[in-house]
Amino acid sequence: MEEPKISQKSPIPVELKEGETYYWCSCGRSGKQPFCDGSHKGTSFKPLAFTAEKDGTAYLCACKHTKNPPYCDGTHKNL
């Protein structure tokens, strides 16, 4: 099984808008972290589509090992 590339070992704060759909990079290869730019092509990874539940700052996982994607759960502290 392929392992995702660790983009960085800290979350990325992003401003989300309620009702908007975003595509979180699950492979770690995107140049537009934490969002997908299509760099997963040729791998077994797919972006994770999610819709923001409210306006505001969210901390999205950049290590790609969170158990609560796309949100950071602190897993990066153990990598």
C-alpha cells in the first residue's frame, strides 16, 4: 500500500466559507497544500471532497496521516 508524502509536520490554517466544497490533498504531492492540484494522478490516492459547515479558520492536516481527514488531529507530533 502506498504511503502519503508528508507535506509538513504541522497543520495548515485555512479560511473556509460555509457551504463551499473543497478538495483536500490526501497524497501530500500537491503544490497547493492543503488542497488538491491533481498531483495524485498515477497513484492510488484521490482527493477528499468536503463541505465547510461554517465560516472561519480550520486547521487542515498536512502530514496526511490524520485519523480525522481533512482536519489535523495531532498525529504529526508522532511522525
